[in-house]
Amino acid sequence: MADPEWDKWDYAVISKEDLFSKKRWKETVNWDIILKQAEKTRQASQMIDIRLYPSTLFFAAVDMLEANLYMIDDLFYCLTGMRMMTTKVMSEELKNKLGFWNMDCYKVLEQIENELEQSHKTLKECLNHEAIWDVTIKALGNKPFPKIEDTFSLMLHSEEQYAFQYAREHYAAEKIDKEALARQIANITKRIIHYIGIFHYIYGNSYHFHNSWHCLEQVK
């Protein structure tokens, strides 16, 4: 995909200036665009239901979560000129380009982080079930988090559980590639954790300027 056609008014261009350049005065990213996508990502994560594993519905939900995460990266790149997965969480570049002049946006940045954390939590709650534990081990290592023994498979007398069993069988997958699913889940988990780290670092910084009066003079 080609790069966006940024012009001199875009934050991706302006943020390349020195931290206290006059061009950067009060310039911030429109973080609400990413917040809306983070909300959609959380909603997508909620479609991943262990009671539907393995079925085409379950695999489609995982695909949707992954696609929404890629969308966040594309939006972030278009707005900031930085790719999330190739940007180090505690880098000076991230701090200078997106930290200081976005102080007024810290509330929305925290909201974005919270939405991503909820997506991660929902995914973990699914992955620590016995039914998918072999895939979880392949994706996240030997001891990712405590395994939950599944009881829903033993509760077929429950109307809800019976309904889910019917749906799961109705959308049964012809072939289950557990290796591919494990790689996909590993990628999703890596991305979510990295995204959370980036947004937390942007608003969680404190700034200490030794020559603060000199810096302020440059932006007057």
C-alpha cells in the first residue's frame, strides 16, 4: 500500500519539526478517530466465544479481531506517520512526536488504552479454556495463564448450552488448522500488548526540562 499523500498541514509532517518549533504550537492528533476504532475492536473481541469453538463462526470472529487491529495501525500511521509495530514503546521518537503537544488529549489516549485492554482481557478469557488449551500453548508458550476446566460440555441439559452446541455443529469447520490458528492468536496478542504499551507511554510520561524558560521563548 502506498503512503498517504501528506501535506504541510498534516500532523505526520508537522511532528517532524523540533519539539518546540512554532509549527508545532497546539498541534495534536485527532485521537477520536482511533478511539472509535478501538471501540469497534473491543466489540469484535466480544464475538470470540469459546462455546463456538471449533466452528466457522469462531474462526471468523478471530479474523475480525485481527482485521480491526490492523485497521488501528493503518489509522495511526495515516495520522502520525509512525507504524505501531516498528515503533519502540519507550523511544524518544514516540515521546517527542506524540507526547508533549498531545497533553490535552491524555484522557482520550487513556480511553483508547482501556478499550484495548478490554479486548485483550476478553481474548485471554477465551484462550484459558481447556477446549482450546492446546492452541493456547502453541501460541503463547507453556504457561500463559491458569487453565480453566471446561464445564459447559457437561451441561447439555442446559437450554443455553444445548443451543450453543447446535450452533457450533451447524457451523462446523471442515478442517481445523491449529498451527495457523496459533500463529494468528500469537500475532493478535503481540499486537494488542504492543498497542497498549504505546498508548500508555504517550500519556503516561512526565517531562523534565532543564532549560524550560529557553524552550518557552522559542514558541512565543
